Amino acid sequence: MIIGLDASRGNREIKSGVEWYSHHIIRNLYKIDFRNQYWLYTDKELNQDLKPVSGNFHERILNWPLNRFWTLGRMSLEMIFKKPDVLFIPSHTFPLVGGKKNVITWHDIGYERYPETYTAWELASLKGGARRAFKMADRIITISNFTKNEMMERHNLDSEKIRVIYLGCNHQRWQPIEPEALKEFLRRKNITLPYFIYVGRMALRKNLIGLIRVYNLFREKVRRPHNLILVGSPAPLQEEIDDEIMASPFKNEIKKLGWVEMNDLPALVGGAQALVYPSIFEGFGLPAIEAMACGVPVIASTSGSLPEVVGDTGILKDAHDVEGLAEAMQQVTEDGNLRRELIAKGLARAREFSWEKCARETLEVLENIKP
């Protein structure tokens, strides 16, 4: 069977959740599938860490003169003239023309619940993509039961058409760091204060404005200086987040780092008092799993899939419960027994997620669709 796979998102230099998902799926398919032939569609040459490593995977660079519409334009042309048996799209955009059979991973529908946190362009792209995907797809993969139920409710989709496959964790990268190595890392990065960390896109739907207000209250309660470190690639409407930071009486302790090299990120997470993740809508919440794998407590919201993914291994509060979230931050810093309990539970929970398992279940979906 020939499987066409959109590798363009996984090939990006700067990656957030969807891009890392695509990247890890491809790398783990290299390890487990020697039966099927793959055409890896990309808009530019694949990076060295994504280059095919076996003869049944073939890079197909689809050149396109425009900065936008590569999927809708160039991939659609490819599907007209050279269809794979199965086309697999790991992100949210099908071309206008599909393969003989079609599978897509749809990560969440937060744009329908909270449209005000998206730009007009994002909304148009996601809504149009959803209409096309749900019509064209023979099977839909999604990343949590929460998202599956949302899709069935909002789009009247058949339950049998949707397969839930949890995301994975790269345990070779995300693991507890030795105290001496951590101390050296923090010294090299000139981080001298204890800190909390947020990792994810700098998007309004992640409730970063709420997080800053939670941090302000925490600092009013706990007079000892702590940094709040915000890590992630920028999203539209950044000025609202920046304005909230500048209005904070503790703005000098809030560090907005933007995108951070992956080689540094596990150590940066591993040195935190806790990951604080008060998102107002979440399709999965991969940073929570990665933090737990590093032995870091997680404080998260009860929104979306987070109760399903984090469960009782973290402290969960309503996303808008500023008092409750600030209290949780205080507890994690002051209650050693609670901290040790959360770390132990988190490490055990994180071990349940692997990218190889995610890829094997994805391959099962692809192989069970007969052209």
C-alpha cells in the first residue's frame, strides 16, 4: 500500500504541538513500518532529523511559488495526477482533492468554543478546513475522548468514524535532570530565583492573561521573589498579553522567552517549581505530560481534556479560579509532602504515554482502510 503523508508541518524549524506531533509520528513510523511505501510530501527539503532512514519512505518535494496555499494548491495538484492509496494529514488542512482514501488528525475545536481568541484568518481557515475534512475523511484520528465528544456533538459525526489516539512523550528527552547538571544549567542561563513555568503557544486561549493575574496574587501571598517564565512561539493578539505583563507590579520577575531551543527546554522545565497551565480550552495538553516526565508538579485547569490527561496526578482548578490557582502555587512551594506526592504520581502517569505507541495505533488505522 502507498501512504501519502503531509510532512511539511513536522519539518518546520519552530514547532509547537501540532508540528511536534507530525514530527514524532513520522520518526516512529520509520522504526515500525517496513511493509508499506510512503510518499512524504513537503514544501522544502526535509531536515536531517526527518530524512527517511529506510527504502520504503520517499521524500517528495512539491515546489510552489507562493508563501501560502501550498496544501490547497500544490498538494491538490499532486492528488489529481498521482494519488496515494491512503492520504494521511497529521494536522488540520486537507487539500481540495484527496487520495483514494483519506485520514486526518483533528486536534481540537477550540475555535468553535472560543472564537474571540482567534484571528479572522485563523477562524476562516479552521472552519473551512473542518468542513472539508469531515466530508472527505474516511477516518478521523483525534487526541482525546473530550475532543471526540466535542466533534460528535458539534458536527454530528458517527462515533465509528473517529479513533482516539493519545499523544506520546519522548522519554529520552523528557526525564528528570541530575541536581548538579540542573545547577550548572541554571547558572549558565543566569537563572537565580525559583520559578514557575508555562510552555505552549502564546495564544489568548491558553489563558496567559489569567496566568499573569494568578501569579500576581501568588506573589502578594508569598513575598519571596519568584520568576514566572513563559515559553512558546508567538500567536496573534500578543499585545494584550504584553500589556498585562507591563501592568503587573511584579513585571520584572515575568520572563517572556518566546521559542526556546529543544535542547534547553527539558532542563528549563525540570528546574521549575511547577508547570502552571490554566488553559481555557485544551485538546490534549502535551506540556503537562512532558513536565511530569521531568519530575515537575503540574497545576492545570479543569478545561477541555486536561482532567482526562492529567487526572489526579496534578492539581486541577477552574481556569478562572485565580484564588485557587494561586493557592495551588503556594502549596507546591511550601508543602514538601505534597510536592513529593505529585512528582511520584506524575512520573508514573507520564510513562503511560509514548510516541511509538501513538505511531503503532495510527498505523493500525491507516492499514485498516482498504483502497
